[in-house]
Amino acid sequence: MNESLFSLRGRRALVTGGAGPLGSVLADALAGQGCDVIISDVNAGACNDAAAAIADRHGVNAIGIASDLLSSEGTTRLVESVDGPLDVLVNNAAFTGTSGVPGYAVPFEEQSDEAFELASSLNLRAPFSLARQLAPKLAQSPGGSIINVSSIYGIVGPNMGLYEGTRMGNPAAYGATKGGVVQLTRYLSTVLAPKVRVNAFAPGGIARGQADSFTERYEKLTPLGRMATEDDFRGVVVWLASDASRYVTGQTIAVDGGWSAW
Ligand SMILES: NC(=O)c1ccc[n+]([C@@H]2O[C@H](COP(=O)([O-])OP(=O)(O)OC[C@H]3O[C@@H](n4cnc5c(N)ncnc54)[C@H](O)[C@@H]3O)[C@@H](O)[C@H]2O)c1
């Protein structure tokens, strides 16, 4: 394989939720291929720290832009703050199963409409809005690429038995919005073609100190026999951002150790 196909030198990426545990690794992976990065997250200090660490490590240009993507105003403010060109948009920010939103990761009967709406706004409306507003800029790039972060729960339903005896939950709004991201990806891929490619990847569960009982059950149901680490997603984000995937659009790549294969 020609290594230059994976090069992102001269390109610039915006990563939302870029100061978080997965977002910062995705930004780091892109920067490792020479990509300049904009780290966006709610906390200004965390954005700037993550950007400074990446600039130090890879010698690329990296900046932080604080933004709260829960509202349309916050999303538009982020778009207006992106000065200069943009080649890659990574929609990573989301409420996950462990976000402490009241009425969200609780038993089904207790899940609230308000929490569903909040998750819809951050997990689905924000990627839509950023893609719509940044598409003209991305279309100017020689390799415009949008990468949406979905989840296995956007492609299969939850197995609630996994969580028995733990404090963990799997909210309806999570799967519904992550499934929405898969369909949004298909939609955008056709309306933004041929100038901008749009793909998603669907991570499997990432090991983050979950209860042993959960981890054991999860691993038994995973063909590759383990939970993910953040580093498992470096390859897919570089591939989807770069010319190595130049004939791929509208797809959701499951990166889940085979979780969704059976
Ligand atoms: N952790 C997993 O096991 C897992 C599995 C499948 C998919 N994913 C997906 O991967 C992505 C990252 O997940 P993670 O586990 O690192 O999540 P996380 O909650 O640890 O981090 C998400 C980031 O989004 C940011 N964020 C939260 N609210 C925001 C707001 N209002 N505006 C802007 N940014 C905001 C957070 O500050 C954080 O940095 C998500 O899209 C998630 O759905 C995660």
C-alpha cells in the first residue's frame, strides 16, 4: 500500500468532543499523519490543553475552540469560529451511556422526554448542523471528508442482561440517535457527493473500568474476546479521513471486535 495515501499533510480537521477520551485519540491519530487539528469541546481549558499536547507531539498546528453543541446557537458559533480551510469534520461529541444526564441512562420506565431531546440535540442535530454549515468549506478541499461516530447500539439493539447487577444503563435515546447517525451518514453522502465523502464508524464498548461482571459478559459475546481501547480507532479515522478511502462514501464501519457479526 502506498503510504502517501494515508498522509494528511496540508489538511485540517475539526474534532468535536476532541478533549474527551476518544476524541483526543482520534485527533492525535490524524495529527500523526501530519493533519492540523481544531479541538472543540465544552471546556476551554481542556480544549487548549489537548491542542497543546498534540502540537507538541506531532509538530502540527493545533488549536482549541470551546463550544457547547447542545444548542443551535453553540453549533453556529463553532462554525463561525472556524477560520480558514477545513478538510475533515469528525462528529464525535455525544451523550454516551455514562453521561450523567437526569432521566437518561436509567431504567426504561424512568427515561424522560427531556433527556431524549437533549441527547437528540447533541448526538444527532449537532452533526447535522455542523455538516450542513461546514459543507461549503469542506467542498473546497481536495479531499473533503465527514466522519460521524456512531456506535454498535446504532446498528444492533441492547442486550440488557449485560448490565444486571451493575449501575450501568443503555438509554433508548442513545441507540435511536446513533442509528440516526447511520442514516444521516447515508443521506449526507448522496447530497454532498462528489465533493465531500461522508462515512461513519461504529465503535464497540471501550474498556473504562466497568464492573467485572459486565466486562466478563461483554467479552464472552465479542468474537475477538476483549473490549475496545481508544487506540483501536486510530486506523479507521485515518483511513476515512485520507485518500486511502477515496472511493468510500455513505458507509458505517463497525469497529467492534465482531460484536455485531452474530
Ligand atoms: N465509550 C464507548 O464505549 C463508546 C462506544 C461506542 C461509541 N462511542 C462513541 O464515541 C464517541 C466518544 O465517546 P466517549 O466515550 O469518549 O464519550 P465521553 O462522554 O467520554 O466524551 C464525549 C466528549 O463530548 C463532549 N461533550 C459533552 N457534551 C458536550 C456539549 N454539549 N458540547 C460539546 N461537547 C460536548 C465531552 O466534554 C467529551 O469530551 C461518542 O460519540 C460515543 O457515542 C463510545
